[in-house]
Amino acid sequence: MTAQKLTLAIVLLLMTVACGAGGSGGSGLNSDLITREQIDEQGPSNAYNIIEALRPIWMQKRGNTSFHNEGEIRVYLDNTSLGGIEALRGIHSDNIESITFLDERRASYRYGPNHEHGVILVMTRR
């Protein structure tokens, strides 16, 4: 009987961990990704407004800064650098397939150094 209780406890623990791994309070949403479906739910807009509504934390600088080099969150459209977050205002939601946030480590691995606040990567529909 104790073996069954232990097995049940382990199963419940694993289910709890799996449900909480979504990144958004257990809702199953990936906190680093905005999908086409989520974009459609927001209605016609631009990338800036969509991120502001769904993932406003992406627009907050985090990571290393210094007095001489404050840096900025960089925006890439289909892997091409556009500049800072203001560039998002020029990307209409009808053209977007997904939006992903890459932290400093993943951004630097993918695009090289000088991405101390991360990257917002917008991928367009094909």
C-alpha cells in the first residue's frame, strides 16, 4: 500500500511540474513566444502594441549594463536587424507569423555579441 501511495505522490509531483513548465503561471503558454493565433486574437495592430499587450516584460531592459554602454533591446525581422524596439511600430500584425524573445545568452549565440538586453525576433508569414 505504501508503494502505491509513493507512486501516486510521484505522479502528482511530475504532473504539477509539467503543468507549471509553460512559463505563464501554468497556463501552458510559452513566455518567450507569441503565436499567430495570439496575434489574431489581438486584432489588427502592430508588433509593438501586440507585445505591449501580451508580453510587456519583453520591453524592459535586463541584463548587463554599464555607465558608458547602456545598450538596448534589439529587434530582428526575419533575422535581419532593424534597430531598437521602436522599429516594432512599423511591423503590421497581418504580416507576422510569430514573435519570440531571446535572452542575452540565446541572442548572443545566434547573432553575436552586443545583445546584452536580448532580442525580439519577428518572423513574417511565408
